Amino acid sequence: MKKVGIIGGSGYTGGELIRLIIDHPLIELDFVFSTTRSNTLITDTHIDLLGRTNLFFTNKINKNVDVLFLCLGHGKSKVFLEKNKFSDSTYIIDLSNDFRLDKESSFNNLNFVYGLPEVHKDKILKAKYIANPGCFATVIQLSLLPLANNSLIKNQIHVTATTGSTGAGSSLSDTKHFSWRNNNLSWYKPFNHQHVDEINQTLNNLCKNKMKLIFLPYRGNFTRGIFSTTYLNYEGSLESANELYNDYYKTAPFTHISKKEISLKNVINSNNCFIHLYKHDNILLITSVIDNLIKGASGQAIQNLNIMMDWDETSGLKLKSNIY
């Protein structure tokens, strides 16, 4: 059993990671570090874990742990790793955006690999340090990888994606209150969301043609999940597009192409990404859905760990979606 530590376990992503680790057959939760909840029971914060763990949050760190997950706010992982040196044998998976871009992937002799298994599985298998992708970046890249890999993106890509409230984290702000979010819909960070750079980085490395991503993110009045619609010019038939996508993802255990229309509830509480293709004239519409906390964060982190350790990629991730 590999011993696992978490830095920052009181939020949504950290809590989801704790749940997944507890049920994983090959790893054991050694500690969960939190400065705000130190010396309190994990179940005082994550009440659903009553009867499943007796661990306390701690302000002490085992620097010889086998695997370390960083669930800190953006910009904080670099600061933490600057102050805390870990054993050379420790694997590190960072869930912030600190190391996702190539220009920021090397830090203090730690070389991070961008952890999107559907495109970088071979690199992940050889890696010790992983930069886990962002939630929007995950679903949008999975929508476009088969096209980019065959240089079939030739101009503008239009993406509209709506995320649940957990995508904004557990800290409070005006736009996170129930009275604001309920029965409401709004866009934010139009055309310059922080995930655009990592999406462009992957697509431009795959596709020979120049492309422009136009991304409009929305806040939805639901708790979890991302519903993404992407459309672009495509000269082939719908049948050829479906064949292309099915062929690209034939060895991907969590990404599936549906001939029927899809919805958020198909994937909530799972590590799956479902994709549906629709064609109108020369426009290909790609609908994709994920759970932002699992495939968009903690589940993908576990998936990356499984690959790094050369375990079954689905270990600890055989989850049931909340279809109703």
C-alpha cells in the first residue's frame, strides 16, 4: 500500500480526493494537512465520511510520504514547495494551475508533466510530478483532441460551457451565495478565462493549422458538473466524425461517445466524460459533459496516479453516476 498525503483537504476538491482515496484498494491516507482545520476531525468538515475515517486534520507533514496531492489555491503550490522539501522518492500531483503551462512546468528541479491521460499517457507513466488539468480545460480538450490530432481544426473554435457552483471553490464571495446563484445564470471571464492557455498549448502541439479558441464560460445554478458545447467548421460527414472520435478514444476507459443526446446527470459522481456529435450543414456541434470535481479535478488526479504507478487506470474510480 502506498501512503498518501494531502495538502489542503477542507475544500471541495480536497474533500472529494479524500473520498476517492479511502475507497482506493492500493493506497492509504496517511495525513491531511490543513492550517484552518488542524486538530479537528476530518468528519467535522466532511460529515458524509462518518464511519469511514477517524483521521484528524493536521499541521504536521510527513515529508517521506509515497504520494503527495496539492489541493491549494492557484499560486500557492509554488510557495508551499519552495518552503517544504520532500523525499526524492515522493510523487507529487498538483491540482492548481501553477505548473500546467510548459513555461512554468520546471520548478526547483521538479519537472511537471501536464496530466491529461487521453493525450499524454506515455509521459505520465514515466513522470514523478504531475500538473493536473483544469476542469474547463479538461472537458474542452476532450471535445477537440480527435480533430486536433488529425489537423482538422482550421479556423475558429466557439465554446460555451456552464459550470456548477463547486467550480468556484468553497470560500465565500458574492456570486457564490445561494440567493444569488439560485434561479440565475451569468457569464464570467469572457474570452480570457485562465484555462484558455493550457487548452491552446495542447491543441497547438497537436494540430498543424492555426486556430483561435473563443470561449465563453457561464455560472450555472446547479452544484456540480460542466456542460460544454463546441462548434466549428467541419467538411466531413457526421459518420466520419463519429468514427474519428470512437477510434481516438477506443483505449480511453473514461471517455465515451454517445449516439444519443447527453446531459449532466449522465456523468455526475463519475470520472467519465461523455461526448455527443451533431452536424448541421458544415458545422459540427460537440457536446461534452463531466463532473468538475471528479474528472475535472480529484478523479483525474487519481487516474494520473494509477498511470504513474502502472496500475489499472480505473482503480478506485469505478463509480456510479447519479442519473436521477
